[in-house]
Amino acid sequence: MTDRLRLPLAALVLALSTAGVAHAQLRLGNSGAVAAPPASSAAGPARTADFIVALVNADPITNHEVRDRVGRIEQQLAQRGGPRPSREEIAREVLEGLIAEKAQLQLATELGLRVTDAEVDQAEQAVAAQNQLSVAEFRRRLAAEGVIDLNRLRAELRSQLLLQKVREREVDARVRVTEADIDDYLREQQSQAADPAQLELNLAHVLVAVPEGATEARVAELQARAQRVLERARAGDDFGALAREFSDAPERVQGGVFGLRPATRLPDLFVNATRALPVGGVAGVLRSAAGFHVLKVVDKRQPGVATSVTQTRARHILLRPTAGLTQAQAVERLAAFRQQILAGQASFEALAREHSADGSAAGGGDLGWAGPGQFVPEFEQAMDALKPGDVSAPVVSRFGVHLIRVDERRQTALSAREQRDAVRGAVREKKLDEALDLWLRDLRARAYVELREPPQL
């Protein structure tokens, strides 16, 4: 397998209609039925009959399509609160978005791309499973909330899957990140990091104070004490416990931790000693007018380049759909396992060893320590939403259906190689955004677009 958003139903449908495919991330909320979009605006009454507002290479965009999407966006904006654009501004953006979608879908057809019923079934199943619903329950919720009918939902899922396929083929597959790109990015970020205002540090501190007028022998004794603290810290002793036992600084009561603050608010002595250290690194023994210092980097935030990462240790039970086990049945079986685990009737490890189709089954489903990006997105998003000890609802991924339990989390310093890998991902995302924008502009320019009557909202 290694290779949270809770939205009300109206927002779920909006996301399917206006964004790329993210069906594995979408969740239903607990909202009741949502009213239909307003039938008129301050500009005057809308026509009762639908009409064409634009043509894209002979494919029509109707007033109803624009009004419907504007209404959904307004519902989502109302739920978020705060200032929002006018309906006319939203309508202009919506119309341009629909033009871009039509052009992309036409290109997908020309290229022979298609989405199978099985792929749409999987997308629908993913949405249902992420909401801890069976497909039948999900469809009943759709009908009860009255926002969209099943046929239309599946049509929109199909369209978004097709958009994803054409973008992957025409854009994603052509983006390359070279080592020179990474070097350029790192140089840019390092130049920003040279400015202390761009760096934030959370340091833990042990101060061995030196009294005024101390004799040389006393100073040497105190320095030796600080050296012993440094050696124990580097050997892995708990730094907070060392601070509480040995520090003479006020921060001793909170384990010596200063809290995250800009480097400009820390002594230059501390910043210069820790700037190049990774998270978890220990510096010392440093001498100041106050005495001898030992410092540990608890957290470090620098623009663009991550120096540490949150790792998760999780377990899972994987059921792969087969001729004798449908995806819906796998979801139901894992939901039953979850209830047994939560009720204390079975252990996660025993169920994984007995039932999981993954190679981790022998170890009770243990996936080991993993950082961001090591699992497929639909699995990782569900895992990241869990706290240690939590067991997920069944999660659908391209490998099958999973039950996930998070055991532990930790903050780990990144090696130089791992930092470059993280930068590679950031550079790729930036290049993908730029390439997609250029491709969409080019596609729009090559399409024949005839704007007819303005939408009536």
C-alpha cells in the first residue's frame, strides 16, 4: 500500500462541481435540507424558461447551469461567514469556470479518455464510506436533503473524474523537477532564512548561573555541571526533567521551554548556536554574563524548507474486493470489526492477523513509522484526522477498504536527503500550478467561445 473535512451536503455537491476530484476527502455534515437557489435577483425576475448563455465549440452552457452553481457557492460562503463577493462577480467566475470545464471535457473526448461505471461506483462508495454510511444510506441522505438527485450526482462525479484524467495526461505527466530546480529553491529559501525576522525558534534552556565574584574554582565547578547536563541531554535524557533539576532560569517550571518566538526576540548567542541545528539538536556549553547555557531546539520554523516532520505509527486492516466480496460488503465487515474493537470484544491486532490482506497482517497490521506522502492521499487524510488510540471508519482507497488505528505520533528531524525530497514535492506543486494555469489559458484561447445573453440570476 505504501507505493476531513466535514461538509454539509450542499458543500459536498459544490466541491464536486467546482473543484478537482476530491471525493475521498468529502464528508457529509449534519445539516437539514438546503433551500434551492433564489429564483430572482435585484436586477429583475428571471425567465421561467432556460436559455443558452454561451457556446463552447458548439456545446451550450445554459442559464440554469450558471444559476445552480452560483446558488451552491453562495450557500457555502454563507456557511463560512464573513465578506463575500456580489452575485454578479460570482456569476462571472462561474461562467469562466464552466467554459474551462467544457473545453477540457471536449479534449478528453477527443483523446479517447473515458470513465467507467466501476470508477464512478468507487467514487460514490468512497464518499459514502468516508461518511460512515453504506451506499444505500448515502443515497437516502441525498434524497432526504433534496440538494441533488442520484443521477446528477453520478454525472458530476463522472465529469470530475474525466477532468482529473485529462489534466493528469496533459499537465501532470509533463512536469519534471530537476536537481537544479531543487538547488534554486533551496538558495532562494536560504537567502530568506538569513533574515532573522524570517526564522522562528522554540528553544528549551538549562541555565547554570554563575554568581558575581565567583572564584575560578567555583566557575570551573559550575561549568562542569553544565557539561554533565549537555552530555545527558545528548545521550537522550528527558530535557524537561534536566531543566527542572538543574536550571536556575525561570523557565525551569515548564521544562525550560521558551515557546515559539521570532529569532529577533532571542539572544544572538542562542540564535547563532542553534540556527544550523535540526529539531531535537542540542547546543552548549555556552557562556554568557548570566552563566552557562545548554539549549535544545524544540521546534524550528523557516520559510519554505521543513527541518522536521510529524511521523505517525499506525496499523490497518485491509480487505480487497474480490469476486466473492464486494466493496460494500468489505465496508460493512470492517464497520462490524470497528464495533467489536470499540466494545472491547476483539483486539485490532488479532483481527488484522486473521483478516487483513496486506503484508502487514503478520505484525498485527503495523505499518511502522511513516511521514507525510508515504501513503496514498485517501488513506493519509483519514489517518491524519485520527488522534492516537482512535480507530477510523472504513476508508476506501485504490488498494481496497481499510480500517485504521493510530498508535503514536512523534516529531522527527529531517536528514539533508529527506529535506531535498520534501522540497522536490513543494517545487513540483508550484510547477504543476503554473503548468495547469498556462494549459488552461491555452485551451481557452484555442476554443471557439460565443457569449450570448448574460446570465439572469
